[in-house]
Amino acid sequence: MKRKRHGAEEIVRKLRDAEVAQSEGKTITQICKQLEISEQTYHRWKKQYGGLLYCFS
């Protein structure tokens, strides 16, 4: 079985960081480079985990 690269908590943490960076005026492309993920991954994570952004502290 293939090992997952990022856990759910790590994904939510990265999405939260992306939200902060976006509020500072950075583009999605810049954010994805900073988080070391592709734009496709960012949008997939946002769709799957977007509702969990405030569940983990």
C-alpha cells in the first residue's frame, strides 16, 4: 500500500497558512511555491478539507 505524503492535520495547517498568505495579497501561485505543492493539489485539498480549517487548533 502506498504511503500518504501529508496527514489531514498537516493539510489543514497548510491550508490555514495559505489563507493567511492570501489575505496578505499573495497569489495562489506564490502560495503553492511557498507550501511546496502544486496548484492542482491546493485546489483539491481546498475542496476536500476546506470545511475542516477551523476544527483543528
